[in-house]
Amino acid sequence: MKGLIRKVMSAALAAAVTAACMPVALSAAADDAFDDLSAEEITEAMGVGWNLGNQLEANSNKTPNETAWGNPVISQQTLDMVKNAGFDTVRIPVSYLSMIGDAESGYKISEEWLDRVQEVVDYAMNDELFVIINMHGDGYYSIDGGWLLCADDNQEEIREKYKACWAQIAERFKDYDEHLIFESMNEEFDNTYNNPNRDYYANINAYNQIFVDTVRAAGGNNEKRWVLMPGWNTNIDYTVGDYGFEIPTDEGCTADGNRIMISVHYYDPWDFCGDEGKTNITQWGSNAEKGKFARYGQPIYAEGQFQKLYDSFVSKGYPVVVGEMGCIDKSAHDELNPSFRAEWLSTIVGFAKDKGCVPVYWDNGWNGDNGFGLFDRTTFEPTQPDLILAMIPDSPVTSGSGGETEGDGDDTADDNAQTSQGADPDEEQDNAAESVDNADNADSAADTDSAAQSVSSADSADDSTAETGSPVVPIAIGGAAVVIAAAAVVVLKKRK
């Protein structure tokens, strides 16, 4: 990705919020009661989800740190904010990295870090949200300290460490009820963007099998808990196609039926959804203006991708969680962009729900140019109410209000929040985007899906430089890292 210019939030502000919001004690959300939901029941109950992105997976110098990428400390109000907006699920990406001890310690995870992970899970459980926790940054070649690396030679050591980690996580949460779901890993692949290497894919399959066996062996409610796992880089085509993905066996499951879910991500077309450099690609769908939409990834293509997921997994009793999906704010380049973002979200969530999948929006906490943010995590107010309503039509947020919600009465309005604007349909352009989709073949579909994830997975702070002389720390968009200065608000440029 070429040089990108963006404004970023002040680390000094984050530090101030950190001091103000620091939690003081662990709550306890564990419960022996467990409602053993079927595939159809849990898919319905999970509704639409939201990612607490760039927080517990954020890291600096090989060490997880929830404020390292510019977001404030997580509090109960953070999760209340999500619940009040109408979301039913929260995905909490977690990195462990240097919080894991060496082999002599049995790869013991820091108790303090596990306590913090549990505390944040409890915040969500207090709001009766479904919660997904995973092992996130540990599987990146681009993250300093990543070790869950499918193309490395020391697979025996990696598997031993992976098993030890999940044994501790599963033990910690074994009494939690059905609202808690474990996800084996995030975007696991060999850091290249060709077709999957079958030997490396076999390593990913082995990790998933270790994950399932280890979680079940921990006992308690883990014997019947829903568990979630990806194929190669959470890529739809590489998971449904003949590239090597294998669903693990689950002999330790005591539930009445399958309790395995499949994880994928969806950011197509990447030119619209995530490529900050494509400032001209600001629209999507049948009403898009000529020259402003990508020539792939349009509605017909998207519907086909979700049909593949239904045919390969949902129809066979394996729910699918679209663990990340979303599109960045390009309203600085096109005043109509907000309405096209809303259309994309409404359409993709509709396809997902229609095909029995659970859509989970990716929010990295950044509001403004090129941001995925839906909320201000400092004031706990929605900043993009119309995008929330596009995904959750019965959400209590008020359209165009800049964040006012109906309900509990403790949410306030943000008069400066962005509102969506309706696009002016062009009859001659109505079907242009779909007609391009009809020309796509299966090979190009796999290529574009993979390319979309290439930017969201590949970058690290080591690849970044600031045009100021200030110290920098990384902030991620999806899986990619850019940097923010530790001084006040500055303009930074990221280079590869």
C-alpha cells in the first residue's frame, strides 16, 4: 500500500482517558447454567455483532496493551454502549505474545493478563451479549512477537505452545455459559497471497484440531460450548473450495449435535471497503456513478459468496460467523459515500442473515477519514447512527441524530456526528455494477477476496515511518497496522 496520509488521535488524550477509566476489580460472570442452543437457535440469538477492535489485540514491543493503538481503556460503559445500540454479539480480539512464558514455565500465560481478558469478557456478559474471544495477533508474521506461524519449521514447538495456551484459557472460562464462544485464531496464513500451500494449510488444520480437543478436555461447559475456527486467512473461497480446509473431529463434544462454527471475513470490494489509496472508489451497488465503483465485488458477487457458505457449511449444520466485515469512511472524497456505506452494510448483513450467517462489524475505534468507527469510545456515543440502523433497523439509535439513543437515558447526543445522504439514482447506471459481476469467474473471485485481505493482514509498525520526529505506536485497521505519534495530533505517512 502506497503512502497514505491520515490524522490520528493524540496519545496524550488516550493516556488521560486511561487514567480516568482504569478498572479496579474483577467481576465474576461465570455461571453453571448453560442453555444448549442448536445451530439455528444460536445463529438467531447472536443477531448482528460488533468488534472491540484495536484493544486487547493491540500491542507494542511484543507486549499486548489495550491503549497502544490509540483507544482508551475498556470499561463497562464501553460494552453498555454496544448493547444500547442493539448489537447482540461482541467479538473481542485478544493477543498474548510476550504474556506467554517459556517452555520451562509450561508456556504459562500471565495471570494479570488473563484477569484483564476475563474482566472485559465479564463486562459483555453483564449485558447478556454473546462474546467471541480468540488468539489474534499471535498468528501474524507482521506482528513483532508472532509465533503461531503455519509456514515455520518448528511446528512441534508451536503446537505444544498453542495447546498449553488454550488449555489455560479454556480452564479459566470453563464455567461460563453458552454466551461465550472460543475462536481458535484469526487470519492464519503464510503471509503470501497466492493459492494456499497445502502443507501449510495442513498445519492450520492441525491447530484447529488441537484447539477443539483441548477446549473439550478442559471440561465443564466447554464440553458442549460452541467453538469457532477459520480456514486459510478467513478467505471464503479458500475455505469452501478444494484448497485443503478440513473441519476437525469433535469426539469430546457432549452436546446433542454439532457445536463447531466456521469463521470467515468479508471486505469486498477492497477498493471500496478498505483501500485508503483508492479515493475515487467511494460508491457501491446499482446506483453507483460511473468511475466511482470497483469492477468486482458488487451485489451479485456478494450474494454468490454467501450462497457458497450456505451450501458448504450452514446447510450441513455448521453455522458461519462473518467475524469481520465493514467499509471505511471516504466521505472526505465524496459527500454521498455515507449512503453507499449504509447500502453496503444493509446488503451484506441481509445476505448473511438470509443464508444463516452471523455478521460481525469490524470497528477499530477510529472515527473520521478512512475510519471504521461507529462509536466514540471516550464519550460512549454512536458517531454513525445511520450505519448502525443499516445493519440493525430496529436499533434504538436515532437516524441523523449524531448519536442519541432511546432507552436507558444515559446516552447523550453528538451534534457533530456524520449523517448519511441519499444517492441520486442514474437510470443508465442502475445495472452497470451487477453486469460487471456477471463477468467474474471463480479464479478472479478467489484472487480478489485474497487481495482484499492482503492489506488487512500484512502490515506492522516496523514497516511504518512518521513524517514528524515523534515516537510512534501502531494502530490497526482490520488486521493492518499504521502508526500514531506519541505527541499531540499530527499527520503521519505510512509506507511499505
